[in-house]
Amino acid sequence: MAIKANLIIDQGASYSTTVNVTDDDDNPVDLTGYTGAAQMRKHYSSITSYAFTVSINSAEGTVALSMNAATTNTIPYGRYVYDCELTETSSGTKSRLVEGIVTISPQVTR
């Protein structure tokens, strides 16, 4: 089951957050052999999407989601939905790591 986490991203600013992947005993999960993908959309069925850069630190069991300022500058302010999926490379098995709502806070200074 995916972790629920809501995000706030400032329009026109760089953004990054890290998700710690742990087992039932709170130990980091080895993510060797996994790839990740994450997107946000205005609605679940929206055609337009904005991709996060996904960086996996296999040894530490962390997944970082980020967007640069040029990308966040192009996103209209408002509320969006997002998720991040991990794919186990050898089997192709996908699992949803985290999901939630993203609020894009409008930029004033340009």
C-alpha cells in the first residue's frame, strides 16, 4: 500500500523531497535493481502531466523526487494529484510507493 503524502511546491522554485523506504522493523530496504517514475496531473484522467526526476539511493533505501525551477515555473498554480511508482527491473513488477495531492503555490516575484 502506498504512503500518503501531500506536497507543497512553490511555483518558479526548485523542489525536492525524499521518501525513506523501510521494512516493518524500520530498517532501510535495499532498492538495488529498481527504477522509479513519478508524475503529477490536474486530475487522474488528465492528459497533461509534469514529471518529477526520480533518484534512487539503493544502499540507503531512499527515493528523491525533484523538479527544477524552470519546470515548476511552467505549472499553473492550483491542486494536482501525483504518485511515484517503483519497478523491479528483472521481473517488471511495479508498486506504488507514494501518492497524494500537490499544491502549487503561486509565484509573485518574476
